[in-house]
Amino acid sequence: MLDLNTLIPPDFPWLLSEAIEINHAGQILVRGRRLDNWGDSHDFLLTPIPEPGVLSLVGLGALLLLGRKQSS
């Protein structure tokens, strides 16, 4: 388990309190409560952003596949 509050900016004025659903794209629907008005709740959609290292590996893999096809 992971505290989703660690993945949002520290100055975000909401506390994420409940994960509702996750889809195949890794997006997570969560419910949060406003820190300065605990009675106010709202749902949010969190969308993952790949880390730069992951994007570099995907790009390198694509280049290797292209080079391999051209040499065949």
C-alpha cells in the first residue's frame, strides 16, 4: 500500500482520504477532504507521469528496434 498524499504537491490544500477505483492506464480515482473545511469533499483523478528514466529506456528500445529492422 502507498499513501497517495506523498505523490501530490505538499502545498495541495486537500487530504486524499480514499482510493475509489483504478483503471488500466493506472489512473486512480480518489476522494479528498479540504484541510481548512473538513466537511467539503471532492473526487480527483490522479494520472501517473512516467519518470524520465523510464522514458529514456522506451526511446532507447525504439531506436534499437529501428536499427535492427534496417539491418535486416
